[in-house]
Amino acid sequence: MAGALIKGLVASKSVSPDHLMASDVKASRLTEIESAFGIRTTTDNAALVKFSDVVVVAVKPQIVDRVLPVIRENLKPSALVVSIAAGVPSVVFEEGLPQNAKFVRSMPNTAAIALAGATAIAAGSHATEEDMQVATELFEAVGRCATLDEALLDAVTGLSGSGPAYVMLMIEALADGGVKVGLGRDTALLLAAQTVYGAAKLQLESGEHPGRLKDMVTSPGGTAIAGLHTLESGGLRRTLIDAVEAAARRSRELGEALLAKRKA
């Protein structure tokens, strides 16, 4: 995700490469990033925090407690901290950062790698409107961004955070269907993926309700209605709703377990 953000910021010219710095424990990864994007890199987290007006914490949830002390000790008074650590509540950061530190929590998804991500952000206790605008511009460099209350981020995790996995399964299944009716595997996969991409692009650009766009394809007694009947009979709509609900519930459970562990 950090690499995707760097790619998006450089590609969109939102930030000059000489204003970006990345830190990682793997020197080989830093060499790769420096070569690809022309930014500065370091293995020293303290140096990165001292350099930055916006610090993006792009680590696994279990690593957060290990990096917070370095951030706290080196953070500029006016700097903004943005977290993409999945499931880690704002309270964890606000307890570990300097008093009144500005913080924004986010939930991006892996489509950011293709600069087509869906991200939701939530303001911490001391984040200003200007801070939220900075965070919005950061994530709009790699897709689209929505601002929500933090209480809704588990729902976002269930929908767009986990959603690419659901869609990949759908693409794979559509391609399998194409193979079953005689298409070659590569052709079926190309057509399935492009169909999903095109349908999503059509909805986003037209702003039409997906039900209306569905009806535009569905002629009386035609092929689409025959396929839709099969999907409804198989419970596709209910299954997808249940998947979002289950993933959101699991996200909430993981966050609660993290907080309980810290209190123990």
C-alpha cells in the first residue's frame, strides 16, 4: 500500500519526488522504490519522521506498538499522522502519539496498486478540516476517497476493504463459465475482467443506479434475464450481502481483541 501511494503521488504530480521519503527494514525494497520513483529512502524511522510533515504509517497491525515510540519522540508539532494499519483504532495512536497530535485513520484497498483504490478516512480527535483535505488528496492520488465516522470503518472493511477478494472470485467464476461454454482460458479471463471493469466504470461515470443499468442490458425473453434468473435462484445477492456483513463483523472482532490485549 505504501508503494501504491508513492506511485500515485508521483504519477499524479501531487507531490514532487524530492518531497517524499520511504522507510523500510528491507534495503532491497528501498533500492527498488528509489529506482522506480526517484524518492529518498532510509532504514531509519526517526530520520523519516523528522523529515515529514505528513507521516503515513503503513505497517502490519502487530507492528504499530513498535513504531509508535519512534514517531512520538521525533514528530514535528504541526505534523499529521495518517494510518493505513488495518483494524487499529484511533485511540491506540492517540495514546501513543504526543498530546494533541493530529491523526487520521484510513481504510484503503488493494486496488490502489492500480490507482483505482477505494478509501475511507476518519478524523482523529485533533484533526482539522485542513488535515482531512490533505488526507483526502493523498488517497485521491490512488483512486477515490470518502470521509466517514470511525464507527463505520469496520463496515468499510467488509465492503471495499475486503471487496477486491469477492470481485476476484466473481471474475474467476465468470471466466470458468466462459471456459465451460467453449472459450479459451486466456480469452475468457480477459473478457470477464474487462466486463467487470467496464460495468464499474459505466456506473461511476454515469451515476445511474445499478438496477437501471442492469435493466438496460436485460431485454424481454433475452439472454441476460435468463442469466439473472439463475443468479437470483443461486442466492448471489444474499450471499454477497452476507459476505460484507461477515467481514465487517470480523473486522470489529479483531479491533476489539486488539484493545483487550492492550488492556490485559
